[in-house]
Amino acid sequence: MDREAGVLYIVSTPIGNLEDITLRALRVLKEVDLVACEDTRHSRKLLSHYGISKPLVSYYGPKEAQRVPYILERLMKGERVALITDAGTPLLSDPGWRLVKEAVGAGITVVPVPGPSSILTALVASGLPVRPVVFWGFPPRKEGELRAFLKEVEAFPGVHLFFESPRRILTTLGVMIQVWGDREAVVARELTKVHEEFIRGTLSTVREVLAAREEVKGEVVLLVMGGEDRKEPWEEKGRRLLEEGFSLRDVAKILKVLYGTSRREVYARLGDVPRGGET
């Protein structure tokens, strides 16, 4: 590593099985000057397991804003900092985006050190198509907001991927059944750990399996098939946007991001749709 330039390393750590850490991740963690982590107690156990002793600074949601200036100052002095999360790849529903954004803006080199990710781990073993796929993080907690969100994204043709709390998974599955119908789904639980489990079936059968248990335990990744049965799932979304007043040009850009739809196809299918305010 270059001692003259500060570097921010985004280091992936095991999601359960400690053997899943990479050789490169271990080398980086041994050589950096500081490790920024969610829970210092949790991260200290990981580092101790591999005989690594480094200064730690807590970097979690409520502390994120006040920690960024301190870490940036260390980086600007030429120090090397590793950002890790409690499990998996940082930034994915974990703190870190603000630090990376500020580091990039300050001209600091940001180096990803890839490794474990519960998102990809769940997807490749789910049996569902691996593309297209959209990762939503944790769904809204309030039922009304969850219903509105599910209605908004129901036409996406690929796989919906979520994190969810074991305490809320039954409620979320129930609302999905009501809004989306009984789609194909997979719950991946305790990935890479001793009690790793994949529950495959429809939303209702998966929910029935979990509801029969006294308690749902462990980290949960939820995968649900999208609206692939629709002939043109992007058309309904495009029509709604046009009715709300968006220009056809802007709608084409939005649909390309969401569905990969070409501009030519959007213009051909939606060119005659009345815009908001037109009669």
C-alpha cells in the first residue's frame, strides 16, 4: 500500500461463517491505520479471531454525520481507513454512503474489497431468475406505506429482493399476498450459518411454513417474483407518469432505468397517450 496517499477501503466481511472472509480483506485489515465499523464490540471479535489488532471507530446510523469529518481528516493526513459493516458488504442497507460520497468529493481514493453479500448469496441459491432483479432494502414498516409501495412497483418484471426483520416477515408476506396475489417466493434465512434455510414456494405457502413456528429467528432475505405475466409491464407505469404531467422524453428516461425499455419503443407505444392537463 502507498503510505503517501490516504485510501478508503470498503471491505466486505462474513455474513455468518467466518471462513468466508477473503485473503485480500485480511491483508487490508492488517495494514490499515483505522477501522470504521458499526459495532466495535462485534468487529473486535472478528478481528481478534484472525489475530488483528487495530484502532476502531464506531460508524453507525445515528453517529454517521459526526463521524464523517473525523474519518475524512484522518484520510486527508494520508492514513488508510477500512470501512466494514457487522456482516456483508457495507452501504447495502448499512451506513457508509455519506462517507464514500464525501471521500470521492475530496479526491480520496476509494477501493472496494469485494466479498460476502447476503443479497447475491440468497439470489444464486433461490432457484429464481437471476436477472432482472431489483434490491429494495427493507420495505416500509407501516402497512399503509407498504401497500402503496407494493402497488407502485408491482409491474416490475424481474425478482424483487428485500431484507426483512424476523418480527415483521409474516405481516409483510400477508400484505404482499393481498396486493400482489400469490406469487412465487423464497425466504432465505440464516445464510452461511449452521441453520441456513431456504423456504421455497408461493407467498402463501412460505408464510404458512413460517406461521407454524413458535418464533421466526435469524436474518431474513425475501425474494418475490415480479409481474412477468404482464405483456408489457412498463406501459401502465408510463401511462400513469404521462397522466401526471411528465413529458414523453422524461418518461422514456425513467422507463429505461426501471425496465430497460428503449426510447423508440416508448415513443411507439405511448406517443398518443394524453399528457396531464390535455383534453
